[in-house]
Amino acid sequence: MTKDWKKIARASGLPIPDEALERITPTLDALEADFRRLARDLPPEAEPAPVFCADRDGDA
Amino acid sequence: MTLLEAAAALRRREASSAELTAAALDRIARLNPGCNAMQCVMADAARERARQADVELASGHGRGPLHGIPIAVKDLFATKGVRTTGGSKLFENYVPDHDAAVIELLQAGGAVLVGKTGMHELAYGITSSNPHFGAVRNPWDRDRIPGGSSGGSGAAVAGGMVFMAMGSDTGGSIRIPASFCGVVGLKPTYGRVSRYGALPLGFTLDHIGPLTRSVRDAGAVLNIIAGHDPRDPASSRRAVENYVPELQPSLRGLRIGLPENFYFDRLDPEVEAAVRDAFRGAESRGAQTVPVPVPDIAATNTVARVILLAEAAAVLEPHLDKRDQFGPDVLALLDQGRLLPATDYITAQRLRGEMQRAFHALWSRVDCLFTPTTPTTAPLIGETSTAIRGESEDVRLAATRLVRAVNVLGLPAVSIPCGYDRRGLPIGLQIIGPPFAEALILRVAQALLPVEAAAPRL
């Protein structure tokens, strides 16, 4: 199911003009479809890649 | 002449920094109007710095191979007292009160900064056709893009204006211009070079590295800029190595991975032929070609796009009320990023961890991978789509298709010229290694390109 990007923009209070939204909709739809397929197969225990270091002197 | 050859000439007193710098400034004056590689030229400061370098060298206070060498940096590195635009109208009057970490290190090494190079707006694109500062043009054919976002750095080095130009790479922005401009472009491992003072685009994807005309030059620069910096939260404490390879290294016993999937699926035939020749070149120097399946690169590229859209939108959100100050391509990407939910960003970072693990297993089978850097040679300025084997593909997505995943994985990669197409345009070979294997990929690159990269006739 494709998302309604215009509604999302309005609900989020993003002042993106309609014509700009129309231009990016096909790209977002394609990315959304690809991404959703990947996310569906992700095991629940998978954690985000580490970036944050609790110890500021620690190695990344 | 390469950077290291110029350094040797300085040490032998066969040349002075003042002479090298004057030659660089003359070449910039002659060539830059035609290719717009340099966005800002710091002639007076460079002459003074060169004079100081000559005094120090004459008194025996050599600071290393960059001492007295004219260089340039992409205009997203903070330079104290010198305008730093990031290729953006937003920052057209921004004059930092500090230097970026790499600027500090290069200047401590005695380099002579002659100017700052043009770039794609905010480093968010691959054409370097900047709506505010003009299009950077490829020295090999001025009707073509130099690649991006470090397009000015690629063009300045290819055009012989400077011996080295620093770039940044969030989704291929060092390697793409290296490929299109026929020079060496090194993207080190994430965390190897400090990002402090570089305008961020994607915090977890941004890398800093040099563009040069020889492999050994790239290693010499990495020797200076690599190392831990507590001001960069992702900076690694891993010990640095000597990254300058031998002149004629052997590849005996090395396993070169030939990807069985993705990387050779849709290429310009001349690019494919040149890259396949590189395997034969490596074999003739003792390496073994090992065909290997690689993890899902298309999926990794999708994850890269989600991460970058979200991170770039987060970085630039405070400025997005000034829509007229962005070019249309960058604004479209930022709008896309604002529409993604936070959960997608987190999910993308979770997928990234899975992909990193999948890729890690590959390094038990091969020592490095050879791939094309870009599926085509440099497109024409203004082209939005390119035909590859009869199929049309968006120029930006095509140019980033083979390089973007490496940023998600944080791996080191170098692009070197490996041939030329029928129009005489350079073809890039990408060598990808395991984390922190910069010395290894530079050794392999040196074996394949033991001389200075060919220069365009200008």
C-alpha cells in the first residue's frame, strides 16, 4: 500500500508545496516499497548499528 | 610530477616551495576560468606560506612530504578566517573561527593551501553543477561533469592545479570524481580520519580523504591525516600504519574477489572490459582471482538512501524555511528526508548492522574486492539520465550504484584509473578492503598503477 505523502506532510506541519510533493512522490514510493521488503525480514532482536559511545574516550 | 616527486625535489633543493606555488597559481589562473575547479584562491596567503616553508626547509626543519607542497581542500572544510560555503548560498558569508582537523594536520605538515575547491551544493549530489557558484567542468572534456560532490577536487588534481585536494565522501563523493577525472581517490575506513570541522551531511556516512595523481601520494597524505581525534565521536583509536606502498609491490598470495553478482550486472561495455583487465593485471603480479557472491548490495544501497535522507534532513532542518536558497535537486532530497518516519531511520540502522555482519564473512574468503567505480564514464553536464546497455537510468543513481554501499559498511575503498573509453574518458576501478585495510588496498592499487595517472591535454 502506498503512502499519501501529501497527507503526511500536512499532518507533520511540513510546508512543502504540492508541486514539490508531486515531483518526489514516485521516488519515495519506490524507496518505500524497497525498504518495506527489507524491514519485513529483519529479526526483532537486530539492534541499530553502533555509533553512540557511552564512554567518550572509548573506541568507535 | 607527483606530490612525492615534488617533495623529493624540494629536499634536494632542485625546486623551491615558492616556485611550486607560483606554478600552481599560474596554472589555476590559466585553467580555472574553463573548468571552475577552484571556488576560492588564496594567492597571497599561499605565497607567504611557501616563503615560510622555504625558510624552514633551508634551515633543516623539514616537516615531512607535504612541506612546501601546494594543495587545495573542498570548500566544506572549516578554514579559520577564510570563507567556507559548503557550496551553499546558506553559508556564502560563513567565515569560521577554527580550522577543520584535516586542515590543522595538513598545515602542521607544512602544506601550502592555495585555495578551496568547488563542489556539489552541500555535498548532496554527484554532478558538481552548483546553482550558486557555477558548474565545475571535467578537464578531460569540459562539456562533462567531473563527478561529485568533490568535483572541484577531482578537476583541480586532474588539471594539474595542485598535487592533492582533500575531499569528502558520503555516498561516493571522493571515488566518483576520481573515476570521472582519472585520478586516485581514497575513502578511508569510517573513523580513520577525523571529521571535525567538516560540514556534515550524513553523520554516520561521512568520510574524509584525498584525491591525488598517484597511489603513493594518497598514502603519504593518509599518513598525515589518519589518527584519533577526541573531537570526532566516531574517531578510532586504532594505531595508524605507514600507508605509502613500495614502488613495485608484489601481490603474491593475495586473493582478489571478483563479485559474482550485482557489480557487473549493468555496465557500459568499455567499463566492464577495462575492469576485467585489471584482474588480469593483478594476476600477472601474483594475485589470485577468486569469484565470490557478495551480500545484497541493492538492499544496502536502499538502506544507505534512507539513512542519508534522514540524517541530511536532520542536519539542514533549521534552514529549510529558506527554500529559495537551495537548488532544486538538493531541496527535493531534503523534502524526501523530512517525510520519512523516525522508525524508518532506526530500522535502516538495524538493517545496517545485519549487512555489516554479512559482509564481514566475505573477508575470510578474499583479501579485497575489485569492482568498477562507476558504471559509465563522465556524463554530459545537464544530462539527467544515462543509457547503459539500452536501459535508461537516473544519472545520480547510476553514479552512486557501485560506491554507496561502502559508506554504509564503513569500509576503505580506493578508486584508480584503469583505462579509457573510445572518447578518451577515464574509467575507474574500485578496490574495497576490510575495515582499516587502507595499507593493503593501497598496495594493490600501487601494483596496478605504479606511475602517475595520465593527465588530460590542456
